[in-house]
Amino acid sequence: MPHPVPPYLPPEQTTLPRYPVPGRSPAPHLVITVGAARRPPLHAGDRLRVIEDAADAEALLDAELPTMVTGWRILVTGTESEVLEVRSAALARGALDSELDLRPTDVDDDLVGVRHRTVYCGHCQARFGAVVAIGGPVRCPGCGCGLVVAHHHSRTHAAFLGSPV
């Protein structure tokens, strides 16, 4: 197994996801709650949609996005992995990052700390879940390759890069 790599880059020089401070714009929001995530307070004009799994976001967004007009925003709550998967699905359907408000329930001020993450193997291109810190070691279940979770997050794959060592 590879040795952990200490975080050596400041977060602003990485593609680590960043999340907004509490508060939100007065625009109407499509509020998507994934799994057991606590529902955020709703404002007038908001539409709440609850999905059991982030994989269900594709069908939901296919139905909801055509009904939204200029000015609407999308607020997503759930674990970091779920929220990032919903973001990936929204971006693939034409939404812009500036229209998305991501509120992961399992993230604190420590952007690189240990938590469940989706990892993309740089060797065999498998995506898998792992409980790991940024810079931490993990073994790919697809190819068995030892990986280090890099400071790079792919919006397309909704996963952190696992770099072979």
C-alpha cells in the first residue's frame, strides 16, 4: 500500500470543491435533497424534490430543468459524494456552476479530512467509494493498483483522482 502524501498545496491552488457560507440568494430554487439529508428551509417559490440516491438525479433533472426559467438556482443537500454526483448530472444537462448551490452534510472546515469520497482510478478508470483523506492511500478494487487520492476533483466524473504510485 502506498504511503500517505501530506497535503502540500493550499486549497485555492487545487480543484477541491468549495462550498458557500450559509445563506442563499433570494432567487427561487429547485431544492434537491438526497437520501437522509436534512431538508433546508424553503423560501417562497422553491420546489422541493427528495431522491433516495444520487443516481436518481438524472431522471429528476431531465424532468425539472426544462421547466426552469432564467434566475432559478439549484440547491443540493446530501453527503459530499452525493452532492457532487448531482452537480455532475446537472452540468451534463447544461446547468452552470454559478446556478448550483451545494450543501454537503458531511463536510466541515477541513477540506482534506477523512470522509467517504468517490475516487477515480487513474490506472483502470474505475470509480469507487472509499473512506479516505486527500493525500491518503487507497487500493483500487478494479485493478488492485495502489493509489494516492490527489488534490484534483473532476466535475465530469464526480470523483477525486486516484493517482497510481
